[in-house]
Amino acid sequence: MHNHRFLLILFFLTAGCAVNRPALLPPITSSAEFFRLTATRYDSLYNQEVRASIDLTIDGVRERRASALVRYRSPSDLKLVVGGFGTVAMAARAQNDTLHVHLPRENRYLVGHPEDVLYVLTDVDLSYYAYDRAILGLPNLSPLDASRVVRFESGKKNIFLELQHDLYLRRLWIEVSTGFLREERVYNGDGQLVSARLLSDYRSEKGFALPRRIEIQQGENVILIQVKSRVVNTGLSDEDFALPVPKDATRHDIQR
């Protein structure tokens, strides 16, 4: 009976995406059901090419809007190019938990763990979500997280989840009718809000429902990513991920 119900959930999910509208789900009555649904929803999403605009606010001061090209191959191979007006401000390649960044204007070459390097560049800590899932707007959840759930409530509009990690607490709001992650808040051990992520404008991209607006707020520091176009599960070559770094670039090894 349980297996039949799970298959019914997948049927509704597939049918809804096929006609480019949110999938309507039967009621989800447990956190275990939700985690299984999340895992199957994205398990065949292997690569993406995304074009977006990025707005960065640091200490309440908004930086100039930049354009971004993101290429991603599962499980964790990412190329990011940020610039504007025909110039490249940053080119980065992440692979095997190491991020390589070239900053052409200063001819600097930064190397380190992805979350550490990106924190140095943006003052925003993406480690709560995993850097690649934060940039692409994917939920940072797996069936293993089911053991962290300390609270589960299924209401008329939203599912509320609370997960206890070693150093922080996560609260998630998921839309009941579609299973879309809408909001995620992170609290430290003292109960203070340290990060919030808002996901909206979900659209069907080749059968996958993905957000077009991704906002991460940490006090006066904010990253806003607005996706202009996204192509999923298309061919990406090794050349698409090349990161040429000049031999005279000044290298900095980053470690927080």
C-alpha cells in the first residue's frame, strides 16, 4: 500500500511538469515522505547552463548589478563567470571541494574550499545550503536529513520542517500543493537568525520545477540571483569548464 502511494506521488509530479505547470501532490503526512519525494524529484538532474543577473549588497550598500553564466555538472562540477559591459570581473571553477577563482582586474588567483572563498568575496556564508545548491536554488536535503527532523507540521498551505544540526537549527516552509521549497531560515545556538533563503518564480524546465528568483539574506548582506534562462540536461563539454589562469597571477590560498 505504501509503495502504491509513493508511485501515485511520482505520477502526479511527472504529469504536472509535463504540461509546464506545478505538480499537484496528494497530502504528505510525514517528513520521510517529503524527503523521498525531494530525492526523486532531482535525482535525474545532471547538468545545467544558467544565465542570470546578480545583485550583491554588502553592509547595506548595493553593488553594481552583474551578469552571470553558470555551468554545472553533477555531482559537483561548476563553472561561474561574472561580469558586465563585455568585461569579466570573476571566473571560477569548483571541482572536488576546491574552488579556483581568477580576478582579472587585480590578476589575483584564489584557491580554497568553495564556501570559504565565496565568503571572502561576498561576505555571505553559503555553507548552510552548500554553495552549488545555493547558486542554483536547489534544496539542500537528502533522506539522511530525516534523522535531524525535530518538528513536522503539515498545514493547508505549507509544510513546516525544523531540522537540528550540530551548530545551528534550520526551519523550512514547503508549499503543500507542489512540494516547492519557498523559504528557509537558519538560527545559531543562541536562537538568533543568521541566514534566510527565499525561492520563488518556479518554472518547469524540461520536466524539472526550478526557481527563477533566489535570494539569500544575512543581516545587511544580500545575494539576489534572478535567472534569465536555464537549459537542463544538455551537452556540456570539458572545454565549457576550462579556467585559464595567467602564469603571473598572484595566488592566495583561502582558509577561514
